[in-house]
Amino acid sequence: MDRKSGLKSIMKKNGAADKQGNRGGAKKNLKFVGVNGGYETTSSEEESSGEEKEEAEEVDSSEPEEMQEDQGKEEEQEEEAGESQGQGEDTATGEMAQGAGPQAGETEGQGDPQDPESSQALLEEQPEAGETIDKDFMEACHYIKDRMAEVATPDKEMRHILTVLYQEWFRVSSQKDSLADTVTLYLREVGIATPTLLRYIVNLADGNGNTALHYSVSHSNFPVVKLLLDTGLCEVDTQNKAGYTAVMLASLTAADGSDDMEVALQLLRQGDVNARASQAGQTALMLAVSHGRTAMVRLLLSCQADLNIQDKDGSTALICACEHSHVEIARILLESDHCDTSLTDKDGQSALSVAVAASHSDLVDLLKTHSDSTTQASNLSSTTTSATIITTTTASLL
């Protein structure tokens, strides 16, 4: 496709494409609320004017910065029409980092050719009758595929093309109600028409550093999560601007049923379960513990999550359980042979002293009982070892 004709074709329809950009629902943004707050999704339209709107512009979006003004005008019109459709979810913790993070168009491996075997099954799947792919999206793919070197430092023309690509991909893949069949159709068409672009599309990151995997996990949209993982192209350990990976977000989901848990397990096995968030240094296990996700705690432990990693405050998973009074989770952690109850945070507080200070009597009893049983087991082991040494020595003398 000729550069100018391709651009003209896309830009001629750009106004209509922008209006259709939210046809699947309001564009969702991930927003962090406080160090121990929730990780929730909100629609762009929910952001009010004044300070709240200024903050939203600061952390949003899936479009290049120069395109924010037009999007903002559209959002204001939608606000007046009463079309706000946001829905919050409690799926992670931490403050929004303001430092550098992966941006759309800067994803690692963006120019790498696709592994021809990694997504063969995806390419062989046939779309359902009546399903179609957005024409402007595919024209944008054709325009970009031979100009990847320009993506990192796009000119005005490239920014317009990228806007079309980003808006449509995140509309299709990253909404709460996104459908795996539709995402499959888009990935299949990209894989056939512009195969070298498939890895780039799968790992596109928006202005907050969130990829489609971040969004689908945060929405507990496990069919889409599985689809992305099954491509074999997903960069699972990508951190968003707040330093959270998809594994960390998964630790906070309430997976329903065996199918969802199986996909969650697939994600945990592909990712680094012991990665630490860049801000507070918390691991997926600490997040799951703090939010009382018992099933996820068990799943993480089955994937060799380290119980004794300490965050930047020196807290461990067990200390987190005591801080939040999660008795059952504390019991699960203590049942592991690797749980070190002697570790202390930066204030010199152990899990037991934290429980005592908070007057969590059930936790205090649990920790003391565990300490007593550990001491008895240790004494028994020492006695047995001593007896063995004496018997061996006596036998050698005789």
C-alpha cells in the first residue's frame, strides 16, 4: 500500500472510527487508589472536570499524547449525553507510579518476527459467520508493518495511524465484556495478513503501561486471558507503570470455577510468581494474602511462591496475613515447611508481635501453637540426632 494513499484512506474515516471506538462500551482505564487501596477500572467518561479530569489526562490513555485533545472533546460530549458506563473492580494495590513505563509503540520485541509455530492453531481457526474485522484497523496494520522503525518516534502521520490501531485493539481485547471469539478473529487476520506484526499487537501497552493481558486479567475475563497466553507471544512479565505484572493482578482475582482456576494456573506457570512490584516491593503472594484471596494463595504456593520474600517495609506474606487478620491464610502459610516466623519488618515487628499489637487473639494462639510445636519438633530432632551419635560412637568402640 502506498504511504500517502494508505494514510488518506484511514484519515478519511478517522472521524467515524473515533465515534465507533467506544461501541463496545466506555474505554476502561486502570487506576490505583492508595498504597493499600484498590486497583479499579473506570471509564474515561466517569472522570469529572477540574482536578479529577486533569489527573485522568495525566495517567490515561491508549492513544498517543497528541491525540488526547480530540478524545477529551468526545468524552465531554458523551458526558453530556449521560453515556458513562464505568464499573469498578477491586483487583490490585499500590499508588500510580509517575516514572517511565512501557508505552504503546514501545513494547519490547516489537520488531521480532512471529514464531510460525507458536500460534498455528490460532491461524487455523475459522471465524464465525457474520464476524468481520474493522477495515481501518487492518489498513493501519498494513501501513505500520514496514515502518516499525518509525513507531518509537512517530511523526504526526504515524500518530494518527497508531491511534486507529490502539483504539480498536483495546476496544476489542480489553473491555470487561470482550469476547474471545472476536479477539481470535483479529489475531488470526493480523497473523495471516501481517504476521511480523502479531507479537507487537499482542503486547501493545497503553499510556499506563497496561497490555491486553493486564486488562483481561483485571476484568477476570479468563477466556481472553487463555487466548492471549495460547498465542505463545504474550510477554507475561511486563510491568505496567505502577510496577504490576499480570501475575500480580491475577493474585487478586476471584476466579470462579475450575476452568478459570486452570487458566490462572497457566498464567502463574508462565510468569514469575516471585517478581516484586517496583513501588512497595510486594509479590503476588503478598497481594493475595493482603486481600484475603485464599484460593489464589494456595495456587501460588503450588507454583513455588516464596513465603519469605520481604517487601520494602520488611513485611512477609505471614506478617501481611497478621496485619489483615486473615487467620485461615496464616494457617495455610504456617503449614508450609518453608515459612520463617522469625523474620521481622523494618520496625522490628515479627508476625507474632504484629498480631499481639492488633489484639488478634486467634492469630496469636495460632502462632504460639506453631512456635511450640516447632520447638518440640526441633528438640526431638536434636535428641534423636544425639542418640544416634552416641549409639554410633559406642558401636565403633566395641
